[in-house]
Amino acid sequence: MSSESTTVNYPTEFKGFAVADPEKWENPELISFAPKKFNDETDSYVHIEVETNGICGSDLFVIKNEWSSEPMKHLKGSYSPKGQIVGHEIVGKVKYASPSAEKDGFNVGDRVGVGAQSYACLDCYECKNNKQQYCAKSVGTYNGLYPDGYVSQGGYASHVSCSTSMCFKLKDIKMESKYISPFLCAGLTVFSPILRGIKQAQEENRQPKVAILGVGGLGHIAIMLAKAKGCEVTAISRGYSKKEDALKMGADDFIATSDKETDWSKFERKFDLILNCATSTTSFDFGKLLPSLNVYSNFVSVGLPEKDEILKIYPIQFLRNGCGISASLLGSKDEAYELLKLVDEHNIKPWIEEIPICTLGVHEGVSKLSKGDVKYRFVLTDYHKFFGTGN
Amino acid sequence: MSSESTTVNYPTEFKGFAVADPEKWENPELISFAPKKFNDETDSYVHIEVETNGICGSDLFVIKNEWSSEPMKHLKGSYSPKGQIVGHEIVGKVKYASPSAEKDGFNVGDRVGVGAQSYACLDCYECKNNKQQYCAKSVGTYNGLYPDGYVSQGGYASHVSCSTSMCFKLKDIKMESKYISPFLCAGLTVFSPILRGIKQAQEENRQPKVAILGVGGLGHIAIMLAKAKGCEVTAISRGYSKKEDALKMGADDFIATSDKETDWSKFERKFDLILNCATSTTSFDFGKLLPSLNVYSNFVSVGLPEKDEILKIYPIQFLRNGCGISASLLGSKDEAYELLKLVDEHNIKPWIEEIPICTLGVHEGVSKLSKGDVKYRFVLTDYHKFFGTGN
């Protein structure tokens, strides 16, 4: 399925890096593929010429097929490529806009962003109540099966073709594309529960106090966003290796869970939110973490571990402060625009390592991320140079 | 430690049914005991001559010592009885009120109620924000260790001596004492999370839809209270044996979890709250229950299983609707008074079986409750006759 030439024959052919076999996840191969078919008379959709795309932990779970007990989804696709192109922190320019998309304000040449969700119906209860990420008809930006049998393809590609329903307009945003990319999945995913935690604290006239558990791709952005929203921020990590960075990102305090000297009693009922940015929860000591939540406050996970991992907890650990454990999925449209405005106005930039897109670059990105060897987010760049696009 | 005479030498001596050894939990023995010492100059406290007391599942966990990995707490008491008297759904009359208690509006002869919590400081953040049940200085009505070394003693007794901080005035309540008793623990415990579920639904202008899981001592009251507060109520039970009763209590719909024909898809994202009134969660199919919660809604447990039981859940089960799992402890003072007003105005009565208090009666009550052989709450009555009180 590999292709010698890297130049794209747009609009009939896109190119991108796909994994067809989870055993070969470390070596995505360059393929040519047909875009999803949309209907110009009914669909508000765009073709986006990609400029930058962040590498997200989700990419690994999908190309390793660790979230599913079924074979990889591309095998179910009808006319989509027989491989999966991941990537859902996409910034690029509109190359084609359907008539409806134009009516919706998307025009050729506009810069736009797409996160982990590329379709919402915009008509259901959730969509109409600013919870589009929970739309029952939601389609993921990659690895999502459309009703027409196409499996959606992500941003490790020359182009992405998608509905405008969850496509964000970046016309008013000054920030460079490579810095915007990580906000579109990682940023939005942490921002949504942070906003809810803040709301809960404000209802009681408290300055919100937020703990960010895990200083990685998601966590480092969470620290910056919570701080920008006026929270007192405590970063929680296993050891002290990331302490200095966390404080630079804006954390007011730091807890190393491996430090047996840590006096947890001083954190009792302190936090309005513990945002768990780590994927696995098996190593957590909930007996220490949960009592540090305020009454009725929540421990919210934004990462999802592999399918067989079970969360175990003693019910008594919830009861003393009526706290809760929950998860949060991506964010809504309003939250996305609030986030983009916030980071642009405050010039909040994720800490990124740039990787020019190419076969070796993609390989390195996924391999190093899998080892946790990144500070703190990889962003694939130089798309135009590699794919011969940008004209 | 047993005593032949059942007549009390008040005020120096109270009598009650105590368990000193968890092996003998089925046979609480009649003992004489000294009340807790309060300070008339500083403490707002009362002696209550008990009239009725409900038998709660918590009573069993404590006399069987199943919530603790330590020996029974009475062994730590300094001048409290060497046995544990349980019971925390107490209605009775004030027999003595300290000067401060009188200033606080408690007078000899007043009818009052005490639930599972008999002390809150009324001065901390939680107390001042209508969350007295989470006061860090809270003392349970029984099995609670006071700073002075007394282990609190409950309502299977002629009298209860306690602070007025969590003692509820029943002057304006017309309902008979035996019907009030179960509201003081079971009722308040389910009412508090129901109120929060209703608030969450109302914030989105939805009629609240509540599922009550487990139709027993707590669940049957929860059905009635949720209905009285205007919720659409679905009762969930293992089989169909309690269906007819649940509908009589006010449930609009009924789900039997053991019925493989149940079409769970019709409950998808239906509930603003699933209130788990069962103590053990090990038999639950969270894969069916959690998707029936609305976005951001909660599965709230009000029962507490024995200490070694672990709640197990796959994180993906939270993620699809951003739902949460939490627990809720008792209720606040405001919630208690709102509850008492509600049940009195609507004449909502728990379904009770009366047991005149005596050695055999107490034995039967705890034994039958342990087997689940109760419809739906035992209430101990006829205290004056047995203890020679009421003069």
C-alpha cells in the first residue's frame, strides 16, 4: 500500500500515513486514498489542506488497537483505505468548501482546526445544549465509521475531508498553527472539566483549587489553562523530575506521589477538582487522593486506559466527603471557542517538539511518545514541503 | 452485663440493648449505662426519652463489626458502656434541656428527632454551608468516639443524651412518631442526593427523571420522596417480586435486572440520577446501568458495603456520557427540615412493621432484617411500656 511519490493529485487523491496491522504500529506507511464522499447539495463540508497536527496518546491506542477487542476498524470500511490514518489535532486551510459550508461561513483559504470529533448532528438535545461531544451521532476524526461505510481518516495526511459541524474557525486567532494543534484535542479535553470544576467552586464563592494529576501531554496544558482561568493549581506527579517544569507552567504547588514524606493531611478537602491526565489508574492511591477533594467535588479522568484495565475502589473512600469519580470526553463547541480565545489572548503556548512530517518522522513520533519520551507534545509540521501542497 | 429490672433510674441511669461481641450480634442484651457527660455551662444538649426508633441496615454492620478491621469501638470507650447500643432513627421527648439548649429553643416536653449524626460543630465551612453531615468534627449517634472518650449510644434505649446541633425539632410536625423514625436516617440519606439530582435536571429545564436501585428500607422511601418532589421515578430491582409494591409507592416504571428480555436501550440517557440504595454493588451490570444516565449525571450510592468489598468498573463505562459514580452521606439540617415538612404536608408514610421493644423484639428485628425479611422498615415502639418511662 505504500506509494513512491509524495505529491498529491488533489482533489481525487489524498496521501497520508496509515497503519493496517497493529503489529506494525511503529511504522505507519505512506498511502494514497480516496476522501470520504459528501453530498454537495446537502452537506456542509470542507477539504482541509493540513498544515500541522499534534500527536496524541489516542493515536497510539488506535494504531496498537488497544481500546478494542475487535480487529481494526478499517477492515469494516467499504471505500475507505485499508489502513488507519490517525491524528486529530489538525490545523489547516480550507481548500474546498461546499455551498452549505460557505453559507456557514467557511471559505476557501480560511484557517480552521479540527479536534478529535469531526461530526455532530447539531440537532439533538446534547448538541443544542452545548454538549456536542456527547451527540449520539458523533463521528471521531479518525477511526469513526460513517453511516455510508467510510472509516474516518485523520491528520497524518495531506488533507482531511470533514463536516463543518465540529470544525473550528481560526480567522480571529493570531497564534501559529503548530501551537494551536495541541489545544484542539488535549487542550479542549482538559478545558471542559476544568470549566465545570471552576463553576462548582464559584457557586460556593470559593477561588477554585485544582489538582492536575500527571504532567504530560494533557497535564502540562491543563496546568496552564487552569492557571489562566484563575485557579490555584497543584501539579501531582510520580516523582520530582517534572517539578521545575510544572512550576514554570504555572503550578502553585507540587506533590510527588512516590515521596513517602508527603504530608497529605494538608491537602485534605482542598481541591474542587482532581483532573486525572494519566491514562492508567492502577497505581493510584485513592485513599490519599479522594480525601483531598472538597465535599461533592470530583476526580475526573480524561485519559482512557486499554480496554481490559479495571478501576478498583473501596466505596468508603467516596463516602467521607461525598466525592465522585467520573470521566470527561473532549469538549463542546462553545468551550472550544472560549479556549482558543483564552490561549490567544494570554499567548499560552503548549510546550512542543516539532517533527517535520515524513515516514521517519511519523515513526519517531509514535515510538518516542509510546516511551513517554516527549516534552510535552509532538507536533507534525512542514506538511506543504512533504506533500507538495500549499499552492 | 444484663439487668433484671427494666425500669430506669433516670437521670443517672439509662437502659438499652447492647452488643459487646460481634459473634453475639443477634442477641443484644439489656444493660444499664451512664449517659455521656455534658457541661451545662457550655453545651447545648438534651436528654431524650425515646418513643420510637427505626432499625437501619447500619445497625447490623456495626453490631456485626463489618465496617471495621479493628475490634468493636466500645473497647476504646473510657466511661461508656462495654457494649454498643445501636439505633439512629430516634423520635422522643425532651426530658432535660441544658440552659443553652433552652436558648436554642429546645424545651422539656418537646418532641424531637435524631438521625445518624448527633453532633456537628456548626462553625466550620461545611457546617456554615449546609453540609453539616461532612463536618470534620461530626459524631455519629452511635459508635462515635467523643473527644472525652465516651462512645456514643443509640436509640435501642430508654434515653439518648446528645448535643442539640443535629437534633431536629418536631413541634410543627403532625405525623406519628413511628412514621417519622425511618425518615431520620433512611429518609434523609436518600433525600439529599435526590435534591441534588433534581437541581441538576432543573438547571437544564428538564423534568427530573430518577432511578431508584433497590426497593428496600431506603429505596421504598426514595421512591416516595422522589415522586413527591415531582420526579419521574423508575424503580430497579433484581426480580419482579416488588414490582406491585414499587408502583403503589409511586414508581412510574419498573426494571427487573434479572430479566434478560429488558430492553435497556429505551433507558439510554434517561436518568438524571441513579440512586443506589443497595449496599453491595458487586452484582451490578454497570455496562447497562451507566449508559442509562444522562450526560454528566451520577450513580450515587447511599449504602456502604462491608469493608473489603471493592467496586470494579471499566473506565470506558464512564466516558460515553461523562457520567460519574459517587456516594452520599446522610443529609444536612436544612434538608432534614425540608424533608420533614414535605412528608408531613403530603402525609407520606414509610411502610413499616412495628416491633414493641423488648429482648425478643430486638433479636427478631435484627435477625429478620439481616435476612431481608422486612417490608420495608422495622420500627421499635412501646418504649414507655417496656422501660417504665413516659411519666
